[in-house]
Amino acid sequence: MPPVLTVAGSDSSGGAGIQADLKTMMANGVFGMSAITSLTAQNTTGVCDVQNAEPRVLAEQVDAVFEDIPPMAVKIGMVSSADLIETIAERLSAHQARNIVLDPVMVATSGAKLIDDDAVAALTSKLFPLATVITPNMPETEALLEQALQERSSADDAPAARLLSAGIRTEADMEMAGRTLAEHFGCAVLVKGGHGVKDANDVLVEPDGTATWFASPRIDNPNTHGTGCTLSSAIASHLALGETLPQAVRSAKDYLTGALAEQLDLGRGSGPMDHAWRWR
């Protein structure tokens, strides 16, 4: 059973964050471990309070895991502080971590920013270079595309600039955005289509320019709390199991589709999925 580490925040309602990551890892056949970046008080209706971990404590969590049970993959979730991001990058580099899956939780579905500008800069400059793959949703893809274009001055970026002004609307737009981000940040990019209107297709663009599409049916389920955490954790799990990146994405999407299809309905807001659906 390959060990996998999740570095993320705790969700007291159990639907996202560390709790969703560990459930996903167990369901996908790996041994889950955790380094907690923050404590949150939240439920299906929203987040009430957040307390970040001290950088020293986070570093010690990561070190304790690597020194005893070195993980074969690492998933990184929401980290809202630049200091914590730098701590994670430093410790993962020191331990030569591999198969790093980064879910860049930056922008809510509503479009609201979830982390400060200095944290975004630390995320893209410190952690993206270490990542095997990043998994932005549509709003996050647009935010990263804007940052990439601000940092570049190539005439070749004109099509991407026009795309940004009009918004990502089609599969061709998704692939173009993914190519721009993969080229600029030097890691594979999985642009998730879950915010699209008609389908839930995703595109994986690797640093060499290879693009792979993954078709999935859109599940009519309002309870989608923790989908990003679940998908990225499942990808990390399957990378640890020895699958290639495209294979791991396909396996992860199949697992997520099954968890949504069970139509679990808990709480008064957008509730969690059934992470144990394969055992029902």
C-alpha cells in the first residue's frame, strides 16, 4: 500500500480538505498521511473561521512524515499564507518529494479571491516549479492566465490575451489556456471543465505540449463540496500506484464521477459526496 501525503487544511464538516483527502486515498488503495496547514470551522453552508498553523509546526509535520514513512506522492490543497507556502516548498525540496499534485485553490465559483496576492505569487513561484501537475478550475485558470500574461511580453501571447478578454468558453479555449500555463509555469496543467455549461470534460496539457482530453458525464447533483480536493487526491493516489499521469487522471475522474452519482445528501447547503461509493 503506497503512502501518500496530503498538505491541506482541515474541514470540520468532513466534506473537503484533509478529511476528503484521506477518505479518497483509502478508497483508492493507498495509505493516507497529513500535514495540516489550517483549522477551519465550517459546514455545508460556509466557512465560519480559519486559524492557520504556524510555519514551524507545519514544517515539523512534513519532516516527521518524510523521515519515517516517505510518501510516494504528495497532494497540496488550499494554503492561504505566503509564509506557509514557502515552508511547504522548502521542506518538499529538502526531502526531494515526487509526484506532487497541486490544487491551486485561489478563486471561488462565485469569482471571489480566496488568497492574497502575495500568497498567489508565492504559490506560482515556489510551488508550481515543484509540481507534477496543477488542477485549476475555470476561474482559477483565468486568474493564472492573467498572471502568466502579465509576466510575459511575447507577441505569441496575443491569442491567449484575446481569450482572457472574452473568457474561457469552449474546449478550444481550455486547451489554449492549458498550453499557455504549461509552457509558462513548466508543469502539467489539468484544466477542469466542471464550471462549463454542457459537460464535465477536462484537458491535460503536459510540458511537452501533449494534450489529452477526458470526457465525463455531467452529474446532476447540487452537492459538490470537496470535488477539487477529491480529484487531486485521487490523482496523487494513482500516481503513487505507478500509473502514468494521463492514466491517473482518468482513474481519478472515474472515481469522482462515481462519488457524485451516489447522490449523497447531507446538510443544508452544498453537501459532500459519497467517498465510499465503491463499497456500497
